[in-house]
Amino acid sequence: MITIKVQDRDLKGISNAALRKQNFLPAVFYHHHEESIPLIVDKKELQKLISSHQSVFKLSNGKMAILKSMDRDVYGTLIHLNF
């Protein structure tokens, strides 16, 4: 099973646009009966995730996750992930 490195994201810190310029993507981990967890994913890690063709991943924070959606802008560029 592939482990994807993630970092916790401070919602009052750096903007999502600034994250994207630094080759990171904002993401959210949703879990039944728990609060959602805002995350940051390195684009290199995202490539590992996409090329693996797996549906279940382990996040570096210890959570198991399924990639639910990848949001894109009008140009097709990835802008957000939902686990």
C-alpha cells in the first residue's frame, strides 16, 4: 500500500493560491463522525498517487483514505483534492 505524505494546513495561514505556486495542493480529509482535516499535498506525492492506480491509500498522518475527487480549474489544472 502506498503512503502519501501530507501536512496539516492552517486555514488562517497561507492562501490556497500561494500553496499552488509552491507546488502544493490543498486537500481535505473527510471522515464519518469526525471533523474534516485540511491538508497540504506535494504535487510530487500526487503524481505517485495517480500513477499507482490504487483506490485506498495510507496518509502520513496515519489515516487510511480513498481519493474521492480531484477538482480542476477551467484549464484542467488540479486545484484541490478530497479524501
